[in-house]
Amino acid sequence: MSVDVLLGLQWGDEGKGKVVDFLAPKYDFIARFQGGPNAGHTLKFDDKKHVLHQIPSGIFRKNKHNIIGNGVVLDPVIFKNEVDSIHEKFKINLHEIISISNKAQLISPVHRLLDKVLEKNKGDNKIGSTLKGIGPTYQDKIGRHGLRVGDVLSKSFKDKYDKQKSYHDYFLDGHYDDNFKLEEENFFLSVQFLKKFEITDTEYLINNNLNKEKKFLAEGAQGTLLDIDFGSYPFVTSSNTTTAGACIGLGISPRKISNVYGIFKAYCTRVGAGPFPTELFDDVGDTIAHNGNEFGSTTGRPRRCGWLDIPALKYSVMLNGVTHLYIMKADVLSDFDEVKVCTGYIYDGKEIDYFPSIIDTDNIKPVYTVFPGWTSKVNESRRYEDLEDNFKNYITFIEDSVGVKIKLISLGPDREETVLLD
């Protein structure tokens, strides 16, 4: 009677989609607990590639039920487009395998417009929003005038929408153009599509099935260092991306949490603005970006690349209570003469070994440990015994540094390009 949690330990884009898909056969239910269409989970199998934004990554495994929890913000338009695309490419009937919380918040055209106007008004202080309306939706939720998915079943839904919209008229007056009216039409058409799915009290669905000894995997979006409270504020997302967020975002007791799978890349990336101590601005950074195809799966924006950051990783492991580490994209670092790992910082003139809460590029510099590199022969390995010693030394150093064992090594995007450790 427990829930395992899978989440990212860096600034997002760690490869959570592949791991959820890989682990899904062990579970009866896959449940997404926070975030919205600003997330992009990429899965590749059978020579097909697909990016999921709001739908849990367990949909491609047979006989798995998928839940969109109350902590998620859902865009009906993007949801409809996702469902249609999956049906067209894979012939999967998602109506039979997805349940949606009636307490999840709805992203409306007003939220997307607000996001665009607010970000534009910040000028040079932009945070790098995906402009999907995520932040304004969570703001309306906290402001207690949000629209919830369950509201679409009400006969007065249009009145509720108009009332919510009216709260923002003072700011958006003059921005309601013809394009916005078209977005509204598409929104209401997509709401009708959304109503065809099971919309229910998913907290009961989850807990009743836990009592029947069913197994759940809770899937997070973004990454720990983007958490609204514990991330590099204000350059963060609008939800709690940590293990505690799974309890709030699904309606489960902390006592139900069992394993916590922490996902991280063999290096670091970040999309958008914000501090990034190990960021590389040289040919090495460009090579990592090229080898790893580091472009945002939601926005297409180039990701900033840098070396692995141990103090930041330790911080994330601590916050989440990580029990298993999964290292992703280790193949990207193959054939480098040397690989560096940040083990501390020079922070305001002093050397420290922890991740400080207030940093910028001017007051923090990384301290590196250098390792000899490994060859691309590693990429073909499917057993730990077959890995090169230099790569094993890199793995062991990470484990010793953060105090948690690495249980999975990903050496490519496909399901099969994976090494499992005991």
C-alpha cells in the first residue's frame, strides 16, 4: 500500500518520460501530480518519438491506468491536440485509460494572454516563461477565483468563465483582439471534448486502489531546482516539484510514499533565465548541446549546458528523500578527453560545499574535480560489468558524493538503451 515517486533533481529536462515509460510495467497506475503543458516528456520506442506535455507517460504501456491529479493545471486545447495526435500515431483510445481530477485547475485563454503581457512588461528581467499560462493559472488558484476541471460539468460554466475573466479586465483591457476571440472559441470547443473523459475525485480513486494493494508511480514535471519554494527563485516554475508536492498534488498521505526515484543528467542543462553556476560558454558546452540535442521539448529553445553540479544534486537529494538515483544521457559525454564535476563553489570570496539560496553569476564560481573521459563504446553497454573503468569511476564518485546509489544508467533515448544496477 505505497506510492513510488519519480521526479527531476535539476532544472528539468532530465529524461523523466523515458524512465516512467521504462518503469511503467511494474505499476498499475501512473499519476501526474503537478505542472502543466510547460513540461515536455520525450519518449522513444519502436523507432518512434513522441513528446507528452500534460498526459502521464504511462499511456504507451498496456493495461496501465493514468491519472491527471489535482495539482496539475490543464489546458483543454493542448490536451485535445495531444489526444488527437496520440490516437492518429498510435491508435490508442485514451478515453479508457485516463482519469482527470475534478480539482485540477483549468488554463484559459485569459491566462495565456496574461502570461504574454506580464512577461513582455518585464523587459530585460524576463524569467523565460513558456507563455503557456501556467503562472497566471496558479495565481488564480491561490487567489481563489480559479476555474477547476469539475466546473466544465456545470450548466453555468460560461458564467464562471466570464466572472474569472472579469477579474483581469483592468489589466488586459485593449488586449482582447480578434485572435483572442478565436482562442476563446477553440477553448470552449476543447472543453466539450474534455467532458468526454472521466472527471472524478481522483484522491478517492487513488486511495481506494491503494487499499486494494494496487501499485502507483507518481510522475513529476520540471525539476527540483525549479520548485516555487526551494528553487532558484524567482527563476522558477509555479508549483512544488518535490516529493512533498506529490502528496498535495494527488491527495495522498506522506506515510504512503515508499521509493523516491531521482532523475538527473550526467551534466546539467537549463532553459530560460536564472543562475547556472556550471554553465559553459565554450566549444565544450556547444558539443554537449549538439550531442544531447539540447533543445526544449516544449518550446524548442536551446538549452544552456554545463558540467554536473554535486552541491545542487545533494540539495535536491536532501529535499526529496531520494532512495534511488537514475543518471540520464551519460552517452552524451562519451569521447571527451576529460569530464569535470563541480564539487563546491567560491561564494562571495569563500569556498563552500552547499547550494546557497541566493546566487547570481557574479557572486559564485564553481570548483571542479577533473576525471579522465570514456569512449563511445560505453554507449553500447547493457550490463554494468561491460562499462569502462573511467565511466565506473565517474559513477562511483557521484554515489559517494551524494550518499545514494545509482540504480539505472541511460545511454540513449530508446527504452533498450539502459543499464540496470542491483
